[in-house]
Amino acid sequence: MPRFIAVHPLAFTEEQLKPLAKEQLPEGATWHGTYSAVAEDKSYCHWEAPTKEILVETFKKYEIPYEAIHEVRHFDPATGQMEPAPTEVKVPQLV
């Protein structure tokens, strides 16, 4: 499933996020969490969704302003590996 970081032009507060956490999300979309950068007045939300467009529609539906939505991949320092891109297929290595 593709991962996304959404950039919002405000630092969300707990009071603003709590009601949003109770809303029904589109099928296949998962909101993993939000980082609020109060000093910069920005928020960064981690999502998984089938497409970027699903997030755009969700933000419009709930009137959530956003500056950008970036598709990202996760690097795990514990394993030293980047997760495969959603379109990549892992091919087993021959030993």
C-alpha cells in the first residue's frame, strides 16, 4: 500500500485532531498519526492509501487545508532496508 506524508499549513492541536480521529475514512485509507510543528505552524500526517487522490478527497470532505501530499517510502534503521515501492516486486536472491 502506498504511504504518504501530508503537509498542513497549521499546527493541529489535540482538540482539533480528536474529532477527526473518529470520522469514517475511505476504504483502504489508514491515518497512522500526526506530527505538529508548533514553532513552524505546520503539521505532518502519515497515511497509507491506495491513491493520493483519496487523500485529496478526504481533506476536501472534512475541510482540512493542506499544502502538499508526498508519496514516501520507509527506511527501517533496525534492518537497514528501504521498504519496496508499492509497484516493486521482491525477487528472491539466488544463493
